[in-house]
Amino acid sequence: MKKLISTQDVRNLYYSGQKELVVTRDQIITPEARDLAKVLSMKVVYADDILSEVKTDTDLIRNLVSQVLERLGQTDAGQGPRMFNAERDPSGITPVRGDTVKMGKFDSAIPGQHIGLTDLITEKDSSPMAAGLTCWDTVSFPWTLNYHEIDIVLDGQLDITIDGRTYSGKRGDVFYIPKGSSITFGTPTFVKFFYVTYPAAWAEQ
């Protein structure tokens, strides 16, 4: 049962110095109490309205922060915080700070495989090509490329097998993999490499 807020309750609040009367969900203010509050210049506020305003303010703040971070190159619209720091020059030049890159998770990887991957340049940067960094720990998995790819080995060993032939790359080695290739990616230990793909939306091809 809801509690009634009476004229006496209003008087008690007024005499205690209160200028605002908050009506919660489990309360009902009588018409006489509402009229008295108006006469005493007390503001009647409903708790649900306060919660609604708080939610609106929170959403507004969240949107503003997202827009600021996006302009600073720290987020991708709709994708949350970026995993690195980058700048966007009006000319289109986009420097990415390599020492700020954090590895994301490669969702398409086989369960149990340790594959980190972060796209650094994407179609959101108005680029026809994509580029990023990836790190693997002792993995091997088949992959068909519906896009062109260039890989530059930065550390460790990258193995690429096609038609029974395996090519191993060490630091500084570069691979070009044509569109349509069905290969096996792998590393016997660890590998970190930089990749460039065309077109940029390689994951959607």
C-alpha cells in the first residue's frame, strides 16, 4: 500500500527548511498537500522524473565523450575505445603511435588458439587498404583469403603453407598472398607481424 503525503507532511518539511518535496514510487501526494506546497512555494518533484533526467544526462555525457575521443582518434564510431593512439590530419594522413598499440582478440580464430589482432587503419579512415598488427603463440589454422594481403614479419617465425609447400619467414621477411589463396597460417613458437590488406574491409570479404 502506498503512503499518503498529507498537508501536515508538507508543513513539517516546510518548517524544517525544505524547499522541495520528492514523491517516490511508493507515495501519493494528496490534492490538498499539493495545493499547500504550491502556496508555500515548495517544488514538488517525482522520483521517476529525476531518474529519467539522470539517464538523459548520462547518455548525453556518454555521447559527448565519445565524440571528443573520436575526434582525437581514440575511438572508432560505434566500436568503443581504440586499442591505440592515432591522429587524423585534415589531409588524410594518419600517424599511428606504435608504442600505444594493445592487442585485441581475433574473433574468427579457432577456439583455443592464442591470436591477438588489432586493425590500425580501416575503411573508417577513408582508406582503400587496411593495416594492422597481429601476435600468435604456437598456432596453425587454415585460411582462405578473399582479399590481397602483404605480411611483414616483425618478430618470431611465420609459416605459410600452400599445396603442401611451406614458406617460413623471420624478422624483416615479407610475404605477398594473392586474393583467392587457400593456405595454412602458423608459427611453431611465436610471431608478430604487420599486415596490409586490399580492400580495407577484409573481414567482410
